[in-house]
Amino acid sequence: MNNLGTLYRFEIKKILKNRVTQVMLVILCIITILEAIVPGLSVTRDKRDARMELNGRIIDDTLLNEMYQNIDDNGHSSTPNNEKYFGICYLEQTSIPGPDNVLADYTAEDMYRAREEQILGYMDDIELSDQIITHWKEIMKKTEKPFKYIYSCGSLFLSQGLGVMMLIIMLLSALCLTTVFTIEYRQRTDQIVLSSRNGRKETYLVKLCAGLSVIIASTVFATGLLTVLIFVIYGSSGFDSIVQLSSIFSAYPFSMGQFIIIQMVIMITVVIMYAVFAMVVSIFTKNSLAVMGMMFGAYLFGELDVLSDKAGNISFLRTLMSSYVISMHSLSEYRMLNIGGKLFTIYVASPILYLLISIILTVIGSMVYERGQVNGR
């Protein structure tokens, strides 16, 4: 057992001493810092302070009528002191379809009704079943109306930053973990390892655990760094804001803080899948670039909106891709997985799927690695 512990520490050191790993970790830190700072450059401190003036106000007819006095018919500025109405104006403009509608002609009740009609209309367009639509109607009732306005600058930047971070973690896995097994093949030491006392099952599991440890630790560190920076720069305001103020057509009864926690939990399952996939598939391909190509292709498939929402199972498969589930776009995803009459949202189905894929790959990789023969080349 002590030998396995020594091997585990050795494998971690081997990964961390890799120049590529060191460069990718530095890039991860830089991107994390930039994701906390750069988004805020588009919103000055004065604008943020102005938009926070209405925090805690209920978005009802009283507030809308107050806003109408400070905007023109199309929702544009008409007085210098109107920046505080930005979020509320955006909510109404997005909820009420049509570019030529005069906002002042609508009440708060009209706005909320128009928003829900757009959501239900989209559900009909993508041909959701009556069971799923009825389920969403019940979920939407859990979101209290009228909405309470809370400016969600910091929480929005954190949520978006986590999505960008996933790309760097994927590249870190693809570039740094594919050598955990392939380096022995390239250096022609794999026969020696397989011939040793613990060269098959034990070595395979130790290598897998070492790779997982590095990726999970990197993810936790980067996530923690981004969270601390967001709190320091933008404060804690907005984490109790409902997601509908950032993603207008979301039907989920979440606060931004709850959604971010969901993102972080899913991220852990995603990085486990990334790490296992990179290491196990490299056993088959013996080629790091091939593995990186597969992983990057899968990531792009989740990012690119190339399929119609009516494309059935293929389109739904895209919504289960990690790059999509982590993003803010997923808050407006209404398709659900139906298993035996039980409905599951992508936030429930995707992490289970990721862990299942990780387990299957681990078992298959173990079988292949254990059966490796010491053959001449």
C-alpha cells in the first residue's frame, strides 16, 4: 500500500512537472482573473451604483409608471437620471414581442402574461408533449409575481465566467492527461510497467486517481479564485436575484445563487468525465492529439447552434453537452428526459450521464489495460 502511495505522488508530480501542464495552469489563472475583471469594464461603477438604487423594489405598475416618465416610447433614455431603470426596461422590452410596441401602453400584468405566452408558444413550436408542458406550468407557478428587482451584476459575471472556465479545463485535460499513459508507450517503458508486480490493475487505478486529483484540484482552485474576485470587485448583491432578471424566458424558480451552485456541482461531474475520457481514450489511440480533437469537437457541438430545436433526439443530445448545460442558455431549455413517465431536467440528467460515462470508460479502460500484453514492437 505504501508503494501505491508513492506511485500516486509520483504520478501527480509527473503531471505537474510537465511544461504543458504548467503553462495551462498559468493560462487558467490568467483567464480566471480576466473573467472577473473584463466584464465589469463594460459597466462603469456609476452605472452599477445607479442600477442598484432600485434593489428590493417590486416590479409592478407603480414602478413601471415611474420608469415611463424617464424613457421614450421605444424604451430609450430621455433624462440623464434613468440608468437605474435599465434592467426593468430590458425585462419589459424582451417580454413584450414586437419592435414597435409602445411600452407605456402595457401594464405589469400585461408584461408578465406576454412573457409566459412567449414561453408556452415556444414549447408548442418545439412540439413538447402535453405532460412536459403541464409540468412546466406547475414549475412556473413557483416563481413569485410580480418580480422583485435586484441588480445581479456580480452573480451574472460569475455564472458566465464558469462557462468560459470549462473550456480551459477541457483543454487542460486534453493536453496534460493524455500523456499519463501514452508517455510510457512513446518511451517504450510500457512493457516494463505491465510486467511489474502492480503493473496492471493497481497502476491503472493510481494513474487514473492522480489525473483526477490534478483536474479536480485545478477546477476547485480556479472556481474559488473567480468567486473571491467577483465578491471583492462587485460585492454580494445579486446572488438572491431571480434568474428571470438575467435570463428572461427561464421557467426555473431559481435564484442566481442557486443556479451558480448547480453550475459548480455539474462542473465537478464534467471535469471527472473530461479527465477519465482523456486518459482512457489515450490508452486506445496512443495519440494525444486525436483525443484532444475528439474532446474539442464534442465541446463545439454543444456550443454551436447548428441544429433546429425540432431536430428531435439529436437536438436534445446537444442540450446535454457540458458546454451547453453550464452556460446561461440552459436556463431557457424546456426539453426534458422522460424515463418511465418520470421527467428529468437537464440539470438532473446531465450530471448522472457524465458520471455514468466516466464509470463505463473506467471499466473498459481497466479491461484493456489489464489485458495488455508484453509484446515486441
